[in-house]
Amino acid sequence: MKNVLIEDDMDGLNERQREFARLLVSGVSKGDAYRRVFKSKDLSYEAARKRGQRLSQKEAVVAFCDTLRREMDDAAGLSRQ
């Protein structure tokens, strides 16, 4: 049976998608983040980059990245204008 990741009801993301977003916010490239999170070392970099690009455009991923950035700014005492 295939291992299926269940999405969380609160933000519509599963844990791998959240980790992908965390890596993006920390400065990791989309291709590298995709390969790390989805353990796709055998996937070509170009293919991983394309999949990472697609995933990074998912509305819930964008929203989660924005939330993480706001939390980082708040923790650093910064505010977004």
C-alpha cells in the first residue's frame, strides 16, 4: 500500500509541504528544498526545480511562507510595511 500523507485541516498542507516552505523561507532553493523534503536524490535537478516551482506556487504554501516570514520578523522586532 502506498504511503499517503494526510493534509492538515488547519492550513491544507501536509508535513512535507510545511517543511518545504520552511526551507524556502530559510533561503534554500526550490529545487534543493524539493529534493531534500521528498527524498528525490535520483531526480534530476531540473525536474526537482520544476516540481519545486509548482509546489511553491500552491496557495497554501505561499500563505504558510508568508506566515513564517511574519513570525520571523516579529521575533526579530521588525514589522512589515
